[in-house]
Amino acid sequence: MNATATNFPIVSRVWKSSIGRKYVVALTGLALVLFIAGHLTGNLLVFKGRDAFNEYAEFLHTIGHGMLIWVARAGLLAAVLLHIFATISLTRENKASRIPYAYKATIQAPKSSLIMIWTGLTLLAFIILHLMQFTFKTGSDYSTYLDPFSKEPRPDAWKMVIVGFSSWPVVIFYLIAMSMLCSHVSHGVGAMFQTLGLRSKKSAPIVSFISRGFALVVWLGFISIPIGIKAFGFGKGM
């Protein structure tokens, strides 16, 4: 990051400033929150059935002649890496400058804030495994199905999800990762509001409600898919 920053004076000034890095964390966090909301909305189409979900998957892979999804993936990867590097940098800086009497305040801090870096790194590992399973289809051979309208074979993304969550170890790991995501988002959204100057003493309860409410909706939405498939047999025999 330092080598890159020296070639761009503005980037260098932003990165050397703790406030600048906090804004990097907040803005990349906002981008990731928007992605999570969109990703959840699309994923829930699995409950509408094979045709609806596969149309959604095909739309993502064909928009902009297939280029936009790779642009989005590159942008998402950049946001994730910047978010992680800026967070680690701020954490190390805060730890180095901490003085003895600050420990009491740290002990009293919310548990979610104390484990943010660890939940973030665990989620990064989850993202890599998730991409390997559902994007690059590592070790999987998913079939096609006959489109009822065009009568042509299409990749069966819906079946990929059903098969992907047919294993309890995969489902359990997914549930753990989504629980960590919930913890991360619950603290992160509130911190994002504060960094962007949108949190005051008066608005704090509202911000806290939004943060926790969004995290809960995300958690319930994401875990409903593997639970519905594995525990309740959704998609079985279809």
C-alpha cells in the first residue's frame, strides 16, 4: 500500500491520516453493505424456484456482454482488501498508542467491536471458499437443464445451490460465517454512521436500531436458505 501511495500524493495523504483511513473503512464498508443487501435479495429468489433463480443468475452473467460482473467482482475485491488493510492499520496504530488507563474503556467496549478484526478475517476465508464452491465450482460438476421457454440447455445455478447445501458440514460452516457477519455488520454499520458524521447523541438510538435491525434481517435471510434446503428438504425431488 505504501509503495502505491507514494505514486499518488492524495492517496498518500489520505492513507497516512488516521481520519483518512477511517473514511476508507466507512466508505468501503458502505459498498459492502450495499452488496450484502443486493446479494441477499438475489439469493432469496432460490425460493421462487429453478426458473426464477436461473434467470437471475443468467442476467448477472450476461449483462454488459458478461463484462460487468467481472468489473463488479474486481471492485468488490478491491473494497474488501482496502477495508481489511485500513482496519488492520488502524487497529495496530491504536494498540501502539494505547496508554494504561485506556484498558478499562477497552474492556467495557462491545464484544462485537473487540472481535471485529477476527470476524473480518474469518469472513474473508469464508468468501474465498464460497467463491470456490459457487463461482468457480471447484470439485463440482453441475448439470444443465432444459429451459421451458427457449427449449435450450442452460446452466442450472439453482441446482448448484441445492446440491451445495446438501452437506451438514457446509451448512454449519455457513451458519457460523453468517453469525459472524451479523456481529460484524451490527457494529460496523453503527461505526460507519459515526465516521460519516451521521451519528449524534440524539440519533444514536435510531442508528443502533438500524444497525441491529439490518444485521438481524441479513442473518435471518441468509440462514433461511441452507436451513430450508437441508433441514426442511426444499428443492428435494424438483
